[in-house]
Amino acid sequence: MNPNSVSAQTDLAPLIQRLGPDRVIQGAPMTAYATDVYRAGTLPLAVVQPQSVDDVQAIAVFAHRMELAVFVRGGGASYTDGYLANRPDCLLIDLSGLDKILEINAQDGYVLVEAGVTWAQLKSALDPLGLRTPFFGPFSGIAATIGGSLSQNAISHGSGAFGPSAQSVLSIDVVIASGEMISTGSAARGGPPVQRWYGPDMCGLFLGDCGALGIKVRAALPLLAQKPAYDCASFAFDQVESMARFMQSVARERLDDENFAIDAALAQGQISRQSSPSAIWANAMAILNAAPNRVEGLVKLARFGLTGTSAMSRAAYMAHYIVDGTNRAEVRAKLKRMRKMAVGLGTEIPPLAPNFVRAMPFAPLFNTLGPNGERWVPIHGILAPSRVGAFHKTLTALYESRASDMKRLGVWTGGMFESVGASGFLYEIAFYWPGVPNAYHQKVLGDDYLNGLKKYAHNDEAASFVEQLKSEIIDLYGRFDATHFQLGKAYPYAQVLTEPAHALIRAIKRELDPKGLMNPGALGLK
């Protein structure tokens, strides 16, 4: 189909009739939807906003008939071109209207949600019931949707004990290119979605696919009782290798509910944002309100102090932990074991960061720009623990070879880390550079916030340098056999598979999407 030869208004008339004119967006307003944290994609023919699963199926049927490509957007906080269009003859489906929590079934142990439900929305519904899902969202969960996180695969809250988002799914309903629906697990036979493992794991096939195999419209997640006791701990390390050894030891014994680590560069950015009187007061109230009772909250504040950031400012690397338990004795025992593991590797520091994350797991998306208003984009790789030291040494050498250009262009980097089970170590790199906020930032952060930041001129040279450095480091991850979440169109997948595996994924893609219309280019598939 040649989009230039057809009137978009005439072509899209059936969708306008079904969804209503306000749900078929065309022209300049599409830009905000077609831009992610990092860059803008090709503008589609229209951004369509279904309000039901039936709407999604109708859109898929229409796109298939008209041979329009389909790209699907969740919360939008992506940076790997996951939902960005790479051709104009396409529709961008915004699933934010599928925002209903359909069933909370405590007796059978699952919650059924539509794909556009955010993790923050789900947590707010489950908290009063004393329930949770095992994985309960990325840090961006105030905007990130459940469908988007399952498409991308994600880690953060709950990952220490329960792994990434893909491991916390019982069943999904997926609309494939033809408009037909596939249900997985026990739901595939028409029963309740209580068991994922029913023959071959069809559920896993659609997790982490970035929408290349189908559109996730509903998901059933397992429910757990919230544990009544928790505490936090933080440790400082001089070297990334010693931190990684410690974190792997903790992961091997599954002592934590969640963990994250940062280097000095990111810590300084956090400190600068938390050092104002209003930020200090907000942190205090958040920690106080999250404590089991007011006395314990006051003890936490007194123990490490809200302005006591000197330990954070001196540390090269910091690992932060949140530990849950059925009672305080269990939590204390886990922390005691962690402290013993840290001997000879690192030193304990005040746990300001994890206490704040526990109090406010889904913070506003201010971190989509740097601490001084710089542009920001991260990349990551999940390494075998034995390869962390060699990767870090090679990366450091690469930085040293680019140091003069980085200084001249105002480009700097920071590191964030997380154990991914006992056999994986996430090494994430955040790039910062002077630049102008894009349409995504304007939509999500708003003028009031953006007007308070330092202003930069657009810098083509700095942006091009970051893109080149990103590419080089992605190649470097590959040299160390790293894997990735959030593959999108930024990381290699099909290109690096062994031939039998590549042939299998191509055959699955052809079966589910014979015209190659579902997010073409994602996963390296056409």
C-alpha cells in the first residue's frame, strides 16, 4: 500500500466510525505519542485509542485488510524504539484506554487486568486488601502499564525474590495480526487463569516480544499476601567487582525482596535532587508514612538522618536492599546474614535510598531528564557474574579513549546495577548530554517542571556522539555475551541467535503474522 496515494480520512473512516473522532488522532498531536524518552519515530497515519478488547480486535482486522503496520504503545516510558514506527503506512495503537482491573480473586489467587492498567493503579487497588503481585512494577510504574512491561520484560520491585515481570504471569490474552484472540495457560481451555504451566509454555512466547508476535490485551497475575515486616540496608563498595560478588551472594540465598545499586555519578545526581528543604521534608514524610507505626518511622529517621548523605557522597558504589519477612525476627535474621556477607567486601551505610523507594515505589518521571535538565537515555546488559569484572575493565578503557570528547561535549555517564537471580548481573549505563527536551518530556513532565530546569541549546554533535557511543557499548555487551530486556529495535536478538533458534522464531512470526505487520523491525524480525 502506498500511503501517499490514499486519503487518510477516507481510509480511516471505518475506525473513526467505530472509535469516534476523538479516538482517532491525526496531525500534529500525534507527535507526543510517536516520541519516546530518547527520540521520535515516523509519524503514523493515525494514533488510535481503543476502549475495549473488541476495539483492539477490530483495529487489527482493519490493519490486516489494509496492510497497515501496527505499533503498540503502553505507558510510553521506553527508550529502545519499542513502539516507534519505522514506516508511515501504519497505525500506532495507544492502549491507555484499556485500564480496567477486571477481577481480584483472592480465593483462587489471581488478579485479572487489562493491558493499560498501570502498576501504580494495581498497587493502589491491592494494598487495602493486604495483597500484592510477586513482581509489582518498574520504578516508572506511575506511568508504565502492565501490558507494556510484559511486552518489554522489566525488573525492579519484587525482582530480588521473584525475578522479572515475565515470571509473575499466569495467563495472557493476545490479539494476533488476523484479529483472533489467543489465551494461554489454563485459560486456553476456557477455564480460570490459575495455571500457567499447561503443556508447552505459550504464555512465555509472548513475554518480552515487544509486540512483534501480538497485542497483549489482558493479563492474569498471581496474588500473594503482603508480608507485615520489612527493613532496609545499604552497603558501600570501592569496586564494582566486590559489589557484584556481594550481590550475587545475597541473590543466591534469596534474602531480599528487591535490590538496586548505583555508582557515585548517579548518587550525586540523586543527592542534588534530595538536598533542598522541600525534598528533605517530602522524604521524611514518605518514610514516616510508610513505616508500620509512627514510633518505628521516627526510629528510622533518627538512625540515619535525612541530611546525612556524606556516606553516599564518598562511596564509589552503593547497593541498596529492601528485605521483607513474616515478622521482624525473620527480617533481622536476613539482614544479619547480609551483613556477614559484606565483611571484607564493603561497609554498611545509612539506608536512605531504599527506605525512600519503599515509601514511594513509583516516583514522578523526573529522572527521564538529568539532574540539571540534561537529556538522558540508558542502555543495559545482563552479564554472567564471572564476566562483570572484565566487562567493567573494557568499558572503563573505552571511556578513557573517549574522555576528551565527552568533556568537550558535556557528555557524562552513570551506572545502575541489579542482581537478576543468582546467575545474572544487570549492568546499566545512563548517558547524559546537553540537549532540548522532546515531545515526550513536554507531555509527561509539563511546562511548570521544565521551566525550572537549566536550558540547553540543541547540540547535534553531542547527540550524534551519544548515539555512536551507545552503539559501541551495545556491541561491547555482545562481546561479553550479555542478554537484554526491553529489546525493542535497539538491541540485537534475531541477528545473534543460532540458526535453529533463528529459524524457529521466524517460523512462529510467519505463522502469527504472515504479512509482517506487527511491529516490524522489533526483535530484528521483519
